[in-house]
Amino acid sequence: MKSLVIIPAYNEEEAIVNTINTLTKTCPDTDYIIINDCSKDRTLEICKQNNFNVLSLCVNLGIGGTVQTGYKYALKYNYDIAIQMDADGQHDPAYLNQLIKKIEEGYDLVIGSRFIEKQGFQSTFFRRMGINLYSKIIKIFTGKVIKDTTSGYRAANKKVIKIFAENYPVDYPEPETNAFVAKNNLKITEIPMQMKKRDTGISSITPIKSIYYAIKVGLAVMLACILKNKEVQ
């Protein structure tokens, strides 16, 4: 099956070379596309200098629009599997084949989870609070358990690629889209993996923003659990 790794990148000049070199060395037969979200640093310049596969946005769309661009690319070029992977070094390409294998076994969405074996970097305290909140909401409304609701390391099949290409949340999209997939009875599962701290830079999610996002995304997750897409039914 033809697979594509979607790598959203914003101001990742210090990490992008190591991320791509590790990816291509680990999984040489898997395609990738960097979606440069109008970075203000040398991310695009470095990508061009190294002949990386990069699609550069002309305006900053934020994480939702950037990832959705990757799914639109995957849909346009008829990929069977699309895998999201961060540009900052947190996601180890060694797990790619495990994600792909689960899709090949018949799952629609496969999430790389930090909280099954609870090894490696476990995220910040405030973020874990949000993760637990979203997990409880999804379980209440769908009956399904997703431990790592905010993981950005996940694989989607053609059906989910089409859904995400057509409709994708703007902010903090993983909990909401996971809830939508679970509610619409698509096959979703998690696999254990270890994640690292960022190689460089700092997260844009401050403690104050964490509280804001917890409320905003919590409401969005509940709405996603209530609504169904007629095309999915």
C-alpha cells in the first residue's frame, strides 16, 4: 500500500534536517511531504537546500490548516495511508511500520499512544489534564476508550484521508477528529510507543492557553460525539 508521511512545520529550522534524515534512513520506501506553514525562520530555505519534499503555504494557516493541506495532498495523489508526524523530533520513525501494519489489518485510524505502557515523555501536567478530560468525554458519548486523545502521531486509511481532507478543525484538532471517528463507528485503535521531548524550541501551549483549550476543545469533542456525517453512515 502506498503511504505518505505528513510533516507540518512552522519555524523548525533547527530540527527539520535531523527529522527528515532519520525518517528516510528508517523508512526509505515511505513517501513524505513537509507542509511549511509560512515559517518566519529558515525552515523553507533549509528544505530547499537539502532537496526535501516540501509544499510551502503562502499564508500561515495554523496546525489545522497545515495538516489538512497534507491530507488534501494525500487524497489528490491517491495514497492508501497517510501518517501524521511532527517535525520537532518528538515522533520516532521506528514506529511507522507498526502504524502502517495496523491500517493494513483493517483499521481506519491508528493512534500512537504514550499512555498504554507509560514510557518515555508523558507530556506536561496541564496537557495530561486535558487529555484525560477528552478521553472521558469520548468514552461517555461513544463507549470507546482512547487513552492518548491528543497524539499527533497517527495513521489514516483512504476513508479517513477523504474525511480529513474535506473537513478538519483549526485548533488542537486531534481530540475532535478522534471523537468524530469513534462516534461514526469507524475502526480506531492505539498502539504503544515512546515519545521524546522536543529536540528544539518550546511549545506554544502555555498553562493559561491549556485552560482555554481544555474548555474550547472539550466542547468541540462533545459536539463531534453528538453529530454524525451522513457520508460516513
